[in-house]
Amino acid sequence: MAKSKKTLEITQTKTKANRQEIQINDMDYTTSAEPKAFADGRPVFCAHDKIVPIKELRENPLNPNKHPDDQIRALAAIIKATGWRQPITVSTRSGLIVKGHGRLAAAKYGKFKEAPVDYQNYASEEEELADLMADNRIAELAEIDSVKLAEAFEAVDTGAIPFEMTGYEESFYQELATALCEADHDKEEANDDTVLPPPEEPVSKLGDVWILGRHRLMCGNSTNTKDREELLAGAEPELMLTDPPYCSGGHQESGKSTGSIGTVRKGQTDAPKIANDILSTRGYIKLLTAAFEGITPLFAYVFTDWRMWIYLYDIIEKSGFGVRSMIVWDKETPGMGVGWRSQHELCLFGSRGKAKFDGHKGYGNVLRCSRSGNELHPTQKPVELMEMILDNMDFVKTVYDPFGGSGTTLAAAEKTGHTAYLMELTPGYTDVIVKRYFRITGNKDQIQLIRDGAPADPAVYAEIFDDVGISSEYKEGEYE
């Protein structure tokens, strides 16, 4: 899968919207690091001038910052688990707290008796108050890089320490990782003749439903039951065909791959990190389990690579399918690298019943489709791969893809006569799918946007057809 890193327009880090309630006794963890001192038996690691009784510390009455209860509980739990990493700053001029009102509140909530204090000199009241206000304001002005935040989350998410020590909910990490991983996955598909790059300012918005001829597409989250219900609108697709983010890769040092998931290198005591991937193995399991929970298709085809096969096998079985076959996509040419270069991907076929295959038309379980093609269709073959699967499943009429990407499943379904239901998380790639449908069919009149539960004025989405053109793949009457 593609491993490029792309900051999503839909993935904004909003710390105020992602607070959690952490009780002080929730963390079964105590740091073993060597402290500089102790305050009421709790380790102190920060520079400080003195350990001071809590009851002697005085808040500044002009402090404008409010500290919600959930923030205080979280901070108290973190201090209890890892000790004091920052002191409370007190002005020698006024004797009032300048920095650390939240830490004081956490100490009181945790019934701590002492805290480390850093005393600082200020020339005037104005200077003191300015420092008080700037302490929080400067932090608010920072912008968070979503990709680096997700990488930091993965580095922390080893099970060695409670995840809550980051100050974030684990569910937020999974949402962020899912979005970033899907963006990387989507870019892999977006190279063929029918696909245009995602726009910087997409027409689609989260919650939008597009009617594309007989197909339906939603800009939403496939792990959200409400979104799935809105996409399907009462339909019960018989088949799930999807190519979710694999989120697996090798360990890297200085840009060179040196291992893979679960590999413990010489001199290491733990398994290496999954380089260039945002979602951990545990996150992959959570993502697919949630996406497949409660779905009704009788048959499922899910692509993966060799690293994730064992996890996908369990996920499919726990979702109510019996695993029937391993299908191998032979790309015909090996990928980049040295040694045993990858030349295939895997597809798991599962079912809840017996498939009514046409015995005269069945394919072998090795499907050969090269990524390369003629100049007009550099990656047309993966679409043909989906067509092979759908052609072999001609006894079903409806197909569901919870990870729409750039719309390869829909493109194949349009050709084979199936009706497709696609969910795509990112507005940009939702636009890509709409453009792709128009480009391969030339059918603008059969495209309609449903926004906020009602048909949108065509003027709202007219620009989505700008500079699209008709694909060289389109032939008059072929898709009717």
C-alpha cells in the first residue's frame, strides 16, 4: 500500500472537544524513574526551589483560565502516576501563583499535601500578569501536525504505560489513525485514466449522500452505525468487496527497511515500531471489527497483505463469516526493494452460506493482473481485478464497500451490472468518486447530492463537473 503522509482536511486536532473523564485511581502505573526529590511521597523530576505545603499556595484572583473538572481529574491522575514534571511558579513580588493554577487544582483534587515551587522575580504587576496570560495563550496558538501526533500515539501505544497519560482518549487516537491511514490507502488507487486527484476545497461534506445512477455513495464513517444506515437506506447488500487500509509495514532506520511487525532485532528488547504506518496492529483490528460489526452481506471479499492475514482471518470469523478461500492477486512484477520483493496481495473470501458459483466460469484462486498497462491506463488492471471478482459473483446484485477510496469497486460494479454502496471518510476522495463516475459514464443527469436529508440545488455541486471531461474508457451505451 502507499505510505505517503497526508494531513486530512477532516482531521483537525481539537483538544477541547476530546477531553475525557479519568478518575484518579484509573491508572495502575507508577514511574520507576529516579526523581530529584519527593513532595508528599510523590516523585519530583522538575527543577524547583522548594517543596511547599499546598495550603500555603495562593491563586491569583485575576487568573482568566478556567479548568474543567475532567481536566483536573486527568492531571491529578497523571501526576500520581508519573510524578511532578512541572513546578508551580510563584511570584516573589506578590506571593501569588503565576503558572500552575491547574496543577494546584489537581493537587487539591488528589488531596496532595505538597508541591514543588519555582520562585521567579517580576519587575511589576503588569509584567507578572502578562506572563500569567501568555503562559496559556502561547500554547493555544500552536498548531498540531496530525501525522506526527499519530506517530507519537503509536510510539506510546505499546501497552507499557496507560494511554490516558497522554491526556487524550484512545478513541481519538483511533479516529485520527483511521483517517490518516485511509488517506494513504486512497492515494494508491488514484492514478488511472478515470481518476482525478482530490481537490483542495472539496464540494462534499461529511454526511453527504450522492446518488450516482443506481449506486449510492456517502461521505461518512463506516464504523458508525447511523452512517451505514443512511448510506444503505434500507438496502441489504449481498456482497461486501473492500480494500481497507492494511496499516502494516517494516521497521526503518535511516530510510532503510530492516524488519517487520513482531521482529525483535539483535540488541533490542522489544519489537520495532511499524514504520510509515499510522495504525498499529491493535488499531487495525479495532477498525475492521467496528466496520464489519452488524453488517448483513452473505459474502465478503477483503484485501490484505501477508502481515495482516492472521488478524483478518479472526476478524472475519468473529463477524459471522466462515473463511472459504485465500485468493492471491499476482501483480506479475515484483515491487521495489531487495531480497524477496513482494509481488502479490491477498484477498480473503468469506461467506455465511453456500455460494452459487457457475462451475463453468469459475476462476482459479490466483488472479493475475499487472499494475502496468498502456499509457492511457497505467493502473487499469486493479479495476479489472475487482471486475473478475464481481463477474464470478454474478448471482448477487448488490455490493457494499466500507472503504470507498477512489471508487474502484463502484467503477467495476458499473461495468458488471452490480449496484454499489460505497462509504468514504474523506470529502476530497468522495469528490474523486463522483468525478470518476461521471468521467467513465458521461451521465451527469443521474448524479444527485443529498445534503441534510434533502436534495441539494444542482448549483451547489455544479463545480464538481468542472474540468472533468469524459474518460477514454467511456464508450457510448456500454454502461446503459
